[in-house]
Amino acid sequence: MILLAVADRESTVTELVATTGLGQTLVSHHLKSLRENGLVVATPVGRSNVYALCCDAIAEPIALLSTLAGTTDCPTN
């Protein structure tokens, strides 16, 4: 969810918390992992960091995932 949100628009942790509904600690934990694996970059802006996708090379696969996530129907039992 975080990658999809960041692919949609550059965001701060606070914005990602609001977008994803996840807690701040969990969002920060996942962003750290995404940064360490080179999928997102953080740019300091004032007292916050703004997160964005690392590069155009992953933008297309993320867009495909976004499309699939929006159209996949989960069966209910």
C-alpha cells in the first residue's frame, strides 16, 4: 500500500498514515525497509522527509500493481 501511495504522489509519513490507515510506527518501519532496498528515496523538507519512488524503472510495474489492486475481486465465503 505504501509503494502504491508513493507512486501516486510524493508523501510525508503523516500523509502516508492518513492514506493507508496504518500507524505511524508501522509506516516508518516499512519506509526504512523500502529505502534500504532502494525502492524509495527520502528528501528532507523542513522538519519532515518527503518520500518518492526511487526511479522510473519501477514506476511501470507499480502502476500495473495499482491497476490490478483496483480491479481484483476477492471471493467471499
